Amino acid sequence: AFGHIFADYLTSYSHWGYSDIDVVFGDMTRWIDTDEWNDYDIVTYGFGDQDKLYLRGQFTFHKNDPKVINQLWRHCKYLSEMDIRYSEKNASERKFESAEGCYSQAVIMRKDIKVKWAVKAFSDVGEGSPVYTQGMYLSLGSAPSWTSSRSYVPKSVLYTAADVHSGKKLLDLSTNWFEDKTKYALYNQKDMALQKYEGTKSKVQTYRTLYENGDKEAKDVKCMYWAPKDYQMDICTVEGTVSSDDVVTLENGVLYKQKFRLRNDVFPSGINSFPFFHFQEWKRVYRRTQLLMSQNARSAASPGLIVTKEGSLPLFNTKSTSWRKQSKLGKPKIVSNDWIISDTGSTSSRQSSNKFCLKSSLKGYPKGATVCNVSASWMGARAHDSSSSSTMVEGSATVNIIRSPTATSKLRGKKKGDSTLPSWWDDKLFDAVNGVTLSLTLQITSADMKDEAVVKNLLSLADSNIYTWGTHQPSVLLIYLDASFEDGDILARTRELVKETFGTNDSETPQTAHLKGSLVTIVESEEPSISRKALMNMAAHAAPTRWIVTGLELERGLVLSKEASLHATREALVHTNMPGHVFVIPQFASTRDDTRANAGKEEDVFLTERHLFSSVGADLLPMIREKQTMSSNLEQFDCMKCSGSKLDAVEDKDDDESGLGGGESFGDDGEEEASPD
């Protein structure tokens, strides 16, 4: 009924239509054929299930004909008698049904209109589909530049592998392949239909025809569960008569079918494209944060998205131009905010609004879907000195910030004396573009809390990692406490041990000076165990930098070596112009402590309380050299090369434990210093 309801808005339009909110559109104008614009009154797109002749809610468009087409809905009683059905008199009989059945029947019964059921949609139905193995690619095309004409309209093109074995071709393909008018001339030839008819038309029978010919059992047919039985004789074709490669049309009251195929050489070899993607299964299991990258996609740093069952990822291709670099909107004043907003939904002065599911359970339906039992959010965090009590709310974890780098800074929106608003990061303290944040998580169980020595050791491990990481790089530490512990005094004592170890912004000491760039937070709920990944994600979303180091398992007693921060910084510098997010560095962490050998020196007394490692043993060098990211292009950031005679000498000398380079040392600022020789 939209054509009638919004008639005043449609006077200057040739067509109108409707769609669903669980649809992503691609290059629709290229897929709509000339005959669909001119020869048909109604066109609907399906994904090969046109043996069911309903007008798809995901995409159907109509000619804007106020007298005939826009009034077809009146022949569907579910729509035309809505005022009667929803009257107070019939309140007890109200029920909802999908209008697809009633409206489709009303259309099929007409003998004066033309309708087309085309096969052009793509969906996530069927795990044998290549979107399950390769994902669905959404390219946003080239961004408008300062030289672009005012009429320039960028394309949004959807594509994926033609089959589950063509993934390599996706990776080798430029994200803007469709803009190559020479190589893909047919795609850019707008007056040529992408699909080609084959053979001749033949008639199609519905179960209504069988019923009228004496088959009384035809009235019991049911080919779709969402439409009432009353309409199904007219919208269900006889089983086995219409296949997935048939286009069905209604002409002068008669249904026809005709084979079609995709034209050759339209798309790259091994690639399939489609006008829109319909989420039917994946939407049932998505959590909001899994689709975070799809928000403000055109303002992000990538030229598109890859959407999978697990969520959306940025689409990066070095051959393509990113929207962020070429957009007429210009670059943001703070580059880091672009990355942080794109990745986490936060800014330097505002926390991420995302909720993190710490504990979930399976739903009965649909299969694989979960319900979140306990969630946590940075927006719900409180400062450590808040006078308000941290009451445990069912289904939510409490988040208390113990210390923050900008707890004493004046932040926009924070009133003086308001301790309920936690402080956040200050871009002036860190290099948000090339800096690297150490993201740590620690779970302290009720069994751990019973032994104070165990708690102290765990906290010491976390503190040692932050100390080793250095003050010039930010760090995030999320400590989870099991608040279901029956002994409230022991739980309170554990909280105090955390504060004693990491101090607060109001109680700085020389022993906590290395924590000036750290965000330390306690998360509590009454769940004995929670998702490690969720806690890691929550910590990562608090990072103020583009780059993050995560995954270190403190519970295993692992502590970073002093080289970790340096190598992470060098990797970030090397890849600063690369639009990707992930790189690999060796895990410079161990349970071996080789600093206690010098504990007798007065200057090393403080180090005896920490778990530090002065260097990486030569036994790790073969593994390091196999990593492609540890390549020779690091040399431009080092004062000595990562390859060559010195490195070879280290490998040849079995008893050499001096580490990378065979004898370099590190200054107080974390930079390498050349050895005396």
C-alpha cells in the first residue's frame, strides 16, 4: 500500500518499491534491466526459490501507476480491512501475519498486469555457499577526489568467490575491479543485461490449476511456512516444475518460465557478483559489536568491508584508494580518532559504548544463537574514589577504574568534583598513530583469593609486564574478580591488594611511576568464570592507539622481555602506511628470570621484585628470522641492521646469550645504543 499512502511524495517518480532492513545493497542500477523498467508493472528479486511466487520483502519494485498498480493492495483483505480487524470489536481476534501471502495472491489473480520473478539476490542460506568460506565482499569504489565531477556517484559492488575453491582469486583481485572499463567492458556496458535468456517460454502451473482440474488434495499444499494456507494454492507452483535457473513471469493472467544464464566474461574469473545480499541466518547469531566496522563505512580508512558469519572486517587492498585518504571531507584533525572510532566506537575523550558479553548461554532457537547472561561496558565504569556504592546489577558486571593516565585532566563534559565519570585518554600523552598499547587481562578466581600470596604473585606478574613495556607506551590492564565469593572480607582484601600494587592517581610513589601511562580497571560479577576473549576485547577497545599487543596469558606466568616494546614500535613504524590492522611479532615472553643474577647491585634492588628478562636468547633467532614481518625493512628504524654478519655470528656461537645483534644495549628511553666495540 506504500504507493497509495505516499502518493504525494511519488508524483515525480516512475517507480516505487520496498525492502527489508536485513539487506545490503550493491550496484542495483547495473542489475535492473531495461525490460524490467519498461515492460513489467512489478519486479521482484529472489535467490533461486521462485517456485514460490510471493513478492519478496527483501526487494520488490512497482511502476508508479496511481490508478491500477498502486491500488492492487485493496484486493488483499488483510490490508484493505485492517481498520476493521484492529477495531475494538475484534480486539480478541487480532493476529499478525506476513502480507506477502495475501498481497502476492491478489497480484497473481490479475489478468491485466505483467510481473517478473527474477533470480538476482544472494543470501547466507546453505553452508555450502562460498560466502561461508570466503565471506561477502562490499567494495565502495573509488572515493571522490577534488577533480571529480559533481555528477560522480561511486558504486557499491557486492561480490564473492564463484565457489568455495576460488578464494585465492578474491585476494588477488583489486577491490575496484569493476572500474576497469577495458578489462571488464561488458560490466560497464550499461545497456546490456547481465543475464541472458535461453530457449523458449513454457507455461507454469500452480496448485490452483490442479485443484480446478479435479485434484482436491491440491488445496492442502504448503510450500512456505510464513504465509497462511489460504493463499498457498495460488503462490505455490507444482513441485518440480520450476528450477533455480528459471525466470518466472505473469503475462495476461498466464504464468511462464524461461531459462537464463549469466553472460560470459562479465565478472573476473572465479568471481560472482550480485545486486544485494539478504541476511537470513547470520542475523540470528550476530552481536552488535560484530558488525562495528560497518558503521560509517565510507568514513573509514578502508575501501570496503568483508562480511562473514563471525562479523564484518575492513577490506584492504594496496592497489585501491581508500576513502579516508581521498575523501572531499578531508582528513580528521586527529588521525588516531579515525582508527579508534572505526575500530571501537570510542574517541580519546569518550569511551566505547559497546557492551561486551562476558558470559553467554545457548538459546533453544535458532541453533547456534546465544543469549548474553552477563555483560560489561566502559560507559558504565566508575572512578575508584566514587562515593556511590557499586551495587551488583543482575546481568551486568561492575567496572571500576583504579587509575587512569588522565584522571586529573579536565575533560569535556566532566564537571569538577564529579568522580562518577571515569577519566579517559589524552592524545597529547601518546603517539596515537604509531604508538602501541599493551593490552593485558587477568582473571582472579575465588580459589586464588583464598591464598593472598597467590594474588600478590599474579598482580606482580601484571605489574612486571607494564614495567617492562615502559612508560613511553600506554597499557591497559583489566582484572576480573569473582564476586560470587562467599567471604566478603577476602574479596574486599583482594580489591585492596590491587590498589596497593597499582596505586591510584592520588597516591603516586616512585614504585608506581612506571604506571603513569596505564589504565588499570577491576571488573566484577557473580560468575565464577567468564569468556577470556570477551575480556581481551574489552581491554583492546580501551586502547588509545591504532596498534595493540594482546593475547599474553598472565595466568601462565608469562612476562615480556625488554625487547618486546621496541620491536612492537618498530613494526608499527614499518607498517604505518599499510591499511591493515594485524601483524605478527615474536612472543618475547617467558617464565625464565635472568635479572636476579645482578640483584646484588644496589641499583637492581627494585628489579628483584619483578619478573624481567634482559634479552632474547639466541635459541629464538631462527624462529624470529622466519617471520616475514621481521624483515630487512626494519633497518631504516634501527641503528644497526637486523641481518648480516653480526646476526650470523650470534647463530654460530652456541654459548652466546647476549641476544639480538650480539651485544647491543638499551638506553633509558628504550632506544638501542651501539655496543662499545
